[in-house]
Amino acid sequence: EWGTSLIRAWNTHSWIDLPARTGDRIARLIGAPAGSVVACDSTSVNVFKVLSAALSLRPGRKVVLSDNGNFPTDLYVASGLAALLDKGHELKIVAPEEVEGAITEDVAVMMLTQVDYRTGRVHDMAELTRKAHEAGAIAIWDLAHSAGAIPVDLMGAGADFAVGCGYKYLNGGPGAPAFLYVAPEHQDRVTSPLTGWMGHEAPFAFDLDYRPVSGVSRMTVGTPAILALSSLHAALDVFADVDMADIRAKSISLSELFIAEVEAKCPQLTLASPRDPSERGSQVSFRFEEGYAVMQALIARGVIGDFRAPDVMRFGFTPLYLSHQDIVDAVSILAEILETESWNRPEFKTRAKVT
């Protein structure tokens, strides 16, 4: 398209509308209405934008409540935004099980990751959002480990804002654009703190004053990354005729088989995820002191998981692509590696930049 159309492709191939069109595809998977999701930027940038917007809705409050199971980038962004605003905002971090009790009337925003990135523990989105609203707080949810993996109902839960990743279960590839959601009732009440030209009501008028466009697209900033967005848009084709309830059912079946096989064949490992499948996402984690080296040995054998410090081996289950036989085969390789201690080699113990 670029080679034959050049800049005409923004119109002839609707590139300019790709953030919204891809957002609508994601919206169906997360219980959001059309016109409430845009695919753009990175998760971290989107956290900055929606958290800033959320705080503007509660100007008299100063506390951002989160938990220590939240993905660290969300916490870093919140701390950085608080320092930038320099108005006395405080990031309060509690244990996941303590969140409900910490929702008090001084909380401006409750910001949580629905599925814990280490253990897969799932927060009750509807209940915690209800509690936040009862206390007068705004609810932001990070769906990086939820979207495309488990059923999500943002509208049903009453979530105010959400962000998520196009890289993981949505399979958009490394560096895929992220997405953000703004509840319809907030869309024309907030603006992005990053007032770029794509959020302008008339970007090609080239006016010198900023006037935000109506709707969720005001949360976009700069020129869309069309190559990456096109890959994500195409990757979402696979969800077109699949029900998220069916994906969830297979996810549970795969993960239950994995836990049973590991506990039968690999007694050296300790389950770090909730045992009840209704309380975890589409991932299972096990603890082992030499978990990093074991994971590298697994990867060398074609079983691809990842490691989270200090000792967590994390295994993600993509129901659209994995079979039950894949699970059995993977655990057989894991058991062999542990039994023979083939992980105990210098090349497997050397930490790479990405774990």
C-alpha cells in the first residue's frame, strides 16, 4: 500500500481510522461498546494518559491506590506523574488481598492490573469497581494479561478507564500498539495530557490552538504506527468467530492439565498460582530456586515460557494455538530437565537482558 499509494493510503486504505477500527475489534473482547477503545501508543504511555485524566475528575483527592501485584511500569508511571503534577499526590501500594479494605474516601483513583503478572491471580473487577465508586473513586484497570485470554466486561463492571497490551494474548507481535478504554460518560469530560495533533478536532486545519476531538479519539496523540497497527489488526481476525467463554473453558482445561502433570512429575516445583482456576488468568506459575536456569534449559528445548524474579517460572496458555498434547509434551521435557539437572550449566545461569 505504501509502495503504490504513498500518502494517498491514509485515505484510500483508511490508515487514518486504523486506531479506532482496531480499537473496535478489541472492544468486543473486553466488554466495551464500539467507539470506546483506541489502539495506540504503549501501555506505559496509555497509563500516563488515563491516570492523568482520572485524577482530573477527582481534583480534591490525592491518593492513587494500587497493589504490589500490579505490573511495575504502572507504578513507575504513577509515581512519575505524581512528581510531575507536584500537588501532593500519593501512590499507596498494598497487598492484593488488602485492596478492598484500603478503598477509603481519600482515594482519587484505584488502579489495578486485573491478572497478576507473576502468579495469574485475578481481581474481582466488578466488586472492586463497585467499592471504588461507593467511596467516590475512579477505577482504572490494566488488562495486559486479560484481553484475549479471559472474558472481560468493562461496561458491566462499570470501569471508568482501562489500558492493555496488543503484544500478549492478542498476538500483535513485539512492540505491538497497546490500547485504552474510556467509559462513554467520561469521553468528553477529559482530555489527554499529551495534546498531540491526532487528538485535535481538525488536525489538518493546522490551527495553532488545541481543541480536542469529541469521543475517545481525543486520547490519541501522534501519527499512528501503521505497520504495527496493521499487524495487530490482522492478528485479531482469529477472534472474529470465537466466543471468549469457549476460549476461557479451554484455557482452564489446559492449565488444569498442566498443574496436574507438573505436580505428578516435578515434585521439586511449588505452585505459585491460585489452585482454583476461577481465581487465575490464562497462566500458571511455579516457584523454584533455580527457576531462571530451568527456564533457559526449557527454552533451549523449544518450550517457551519466561522468568519473573526472584524465583518464578511463568507459563502462558494461548487456547487458540495450544493443544492438550502440547501440554503433556512440555511437562515431559520439564521433568527430564529437572531429573537430569541439565539446567545446571553456565550458559543457562547467565542472565540475559530479557528474562
